[in-house]
Amino acid sequence: MTEATMLAANAANEEYGGTLFRRGKNIIAVASGKGGVGKTFFSVTLSQALAKSGKKVLLFDGDLGLANVDVQLGLMPKRDLNDVIRGRLGLDKVIQRYEDGGFDIIAGRSGQASLSALPSQRLALLRDQLLEVAEKYDVVIVDLGAGVDRTVRMLSASATRTLLITTDEPTSLTDAYAFIKLGSAAGMSKYVSIVVNQASSASEGEKTYKTLLKACENFLRLHPPMAGMVRHDPRVKETIRHQTPLLTRSPNTEAAEDVEKIARAVLKDIADAQKQMTAAGAR
Ligand SMILES: Nc1ncnc2c1ncn2[C@@H]1O[C@H](COP(=O)(O)OP(=O)(O)OP(=O)(O)O)[C@@H](O)[C@H]1O
Ligand SMILES: [Mg+2]
């Protein structure tokens, strides 16, 4: 099956439970059209917020080839996704504990171009292993690469929900719109919610969301919900520079408060999705 027919079949298949792309019950993907909008910062902070609320959390660095998570946290992983993709280790064997954040991590491999150009079958195998590992956690956060390439589509399609990050910059908004448009062709759109990052205030964040929503409604007939917004906060840059997570270094800042609010919404979303899946399975 070619990729295009697989995507089309999956879109058609959505109504019947989407069996071609298996969807996890507790996987949250973090995506963006444009790079550098804050996906990795948000993924790390969301993971920490969820862990702080008592959940067992895994952060998977899905930015294959440009691993971000370990760099942002100053980790030196002994094992990473490269070992899995080469067939040397199972995915469960490359999980490492990140004590400072209170969650587990699967690290990528920076600068390993071959990881970003995996053949579809290898990618599907990785996805299947991820779905299996996810069963041991309450929540799995997947930090994706920017854009909407095959890896992003496959990992996003296996998520319960994709949080699409945008800022108020026109290029970021245009690329978020493109992500939704291309994603809708792959049957992903109904699982996408928007997070506005680096907002100058809550009301500005809302305004940015409305701009994107209007374009989606007018041109795509889609209504992606807003998952929340994270205010611009100078402490974010500072924590990244110190390779320490935000909720450890500056827990009482606006950005921390905003991400914790989104974490609560994410837990509710997962609980709702699980209820729906159980009900659909019982029918
Ligand atoms: N809420 C925020 N307040 C202030 N600065 C922020 C905020 N979110 C992100 N940033 C800044 O944006 C930079 C990029 O963030 P990050 O590396 O998480 O983006 P990314 O989307 O993962 O990038 P890439 O696409 O390259 O993986 C950070 O180094 C930080 O300085
Ligand atoms: Mg990143």
C-alpha cells in the first residue's frame, strides 16, 4: 500500500475505529507547523506538571534525528532511540528516569539523519512499541519535530490528542493552519487542539486562537478547540539556559501556572477519551 492510499484508507477508516493507524488511549502529541515555537519546552513542562499531580509520565522525544529533550535538560543518555531503530534494544530498554522532573524519558539521537528518514515499516514498528510501552503509564507525551512529515503524521495519528503549538507570529499561524489542513486529509483533524504559546496576556492568547479558528472555519469547515495558552515569560529562557525544568527552578511564574492549567485539561481529556473508547468497544 502506498503512503497516499494508506492515508486515504485511514481517513475513511476513522468512522470504523481507525484500525490502520492504531490510536493510544493516553498519548498526547505536541506538534507545530513552524519550528522554534516552544514544543520541547512545553512538552517537558507538561510532563513535569502531570508528574507533580501524581501521574506516571513518559516523555518520548519524537523529534527523530534532531533530539531536543535531552539537550534542553542537559542529559547524557546512555541509550536512545538509535539503539531501538537499529534493532539492538526494545523500546522499553531505553527508558531512563529523570529524577529532577519526576518522569521517565526516551531520548532521541541528535544529528542522526537516518532516524528522520525511516522507512514506513520501521516507523510503524516503533509506533507499535510505543503503544505497548504506553500501557505502563498514565500519560505519554510525544515531542514531535516541526512540520507535518511522515513521522509526525504517524506519531500524531497514534495519539489520543495532538496539541498544536502556535505563537501570534503570522508565519507560525500560517504554518499551524497548514498543519491542520494537511492533517485533515490524513483524518487527524478531529483530534487536534490548539495551544497558543508566548502570549503577551491571556486575552491576547485568546485573540490569536480566534484568528486561527476563523481561518479553519472559513476555509476548512473545521473547528479545532483551544487547549489553552501559555504566557511569554522571561523565566522560560532562563530555565532552558540552566538546563533545569521550569517547575523546579521557577514554579510560581505565569508560564508554569498556565502549563499546569493545561495539564489538568489534558487529564480530563484523556479520561473522556478512555470512556468513549470503552463505550465504543462495548457496543
Ligand atoms: N512561554 C515562553 N516564554 C518565553 N520564551 C519561550 C516560551 N516558550 C518558548 N520560549 C522560547 O522559545 C525557544 C524555543 O523553544 P523550544 O526549543 O521549546 O521550541 P521547539 O518548538 O521545540 O523548537 P524546534 O522546532 O526547534 O524543536 C526557547 O529556547 C525559549 O527561549
Ligand atoms: Mg523542539
